Amino acid sequence: ETGVTQSPTHLIKTRGQQVTLRCSSQSGHNTVSWYQQALGQGPQFIFQYYREEENGRGNFPPRFSGLQFPNYSSELNVNALELDDSALYLCASSLGSQSGELFFGEGSRLTVL
Amino acid sequence: GIQVEQSPPDLILQEGANSTLRCNFSDSVNNLQWFHQNPWGQLINLFYIPSGTKQNGRLSATTVATERYSLLYISSSQTTDSGVYVCALDRELSFGAGTTVTVRA
């Protein structure tokens, strides 16, 4: 059984650019959730995908968007990057959208200059 | 959203000591998890415990959902137990601020 994997692990972008982060869910899981963790703060919920549909969203602007694929892997896209988007982006997978244990990947650390 | 309070914020232990970490929350929850966050930020699952009691080696946890709190027990602490322990609730994972545990040899 493979765990949750994220790529890339680190990346640097400049303000105004676009970024795509990827997440492969744990085997057998159909739900992926994304979180942003700024330095010194707790993770903040961005959105969740369940069976390829967005299934809940936190307080993030539309320039944060995502996709889930038939194999339940997922992408997080951020357009028009701002300096405050610098953070650790965490992906978690679970079986089911409302209950069940979440398992996290190691995260993608984004720096926006 | 649900408010989560963890206490104490910091805990210094001598190796071999026992300790209790507490997580209070403001509303009923469907999910509650305890994590250990490593220095690189990765969240390591400790317990999925929306109610009841579980044990895993020297760690155990109890959630009393009707009284809106959860406890994480560390027994016979070791230096490798050092780190940040975080309580998180529901799908949106409202996270507590964490308890930073330092175990001294």
C-alpha cells in the first residue's frame, strides 16, 4: 500500500506566475483535501475533491483551483501568485468525504519572490 | 468554524516521565485526529479518535465527545517523543495551535 505522495517538494516562483502542485492519494482512497500552512501557523483548509468533484471549499480566492482525476490523484493550481502564497501546501487523502482518517503527504514548499 | 484550544502550549519533560496533553473544542465533531508534526512540517498520524479510547504503545488517547475534549497521554517519555503534537477536527481540520513537547535526557 503506497502512501500519499506530493510533487514537487520545493519550488520557487515569482509574483504573478502560476503554479501546479500534484498529489497522489493513498491506495483505495477516493477523497483528496488540500491545505495551506504558512510559517508559524496551523494548516488552513483550501478545498476537498470527492470522486472528481469539488466538495467543499475554505476561505480562498478563485485563483486557487483544483482537479481530481479518475485515479483520484489531484492537482492544486494557483494563478497570479502573490508573496503571501509562500507556504507549505499539504495534501491529504481519505476514504469518504465526511468521516474517516486523513493521511498527509510530506508537502510542497512554495516560495514566491 | 469550530474553535480548538490545546494545552499546555509548551511542555518540558524529563525522560521517563508521563504527561497529558489536552484538546478542547467548541462544537460536536465527526472526526478528531491527533498528529505529531515533524520539523519539516509533515503530519504523522497518531490517532483517529472521534470518541472512545485507543492505545498504541506508550501513547494513548481518549475523546469524550459529549464534554468536547480529547486527551493524549504519553507514558515513559523518550527523547524521540519531542516535537509538536496537534489536535485537528472534522473535514476542514480545524487545527489547534499545538503543544510543543521537549523531552530531556
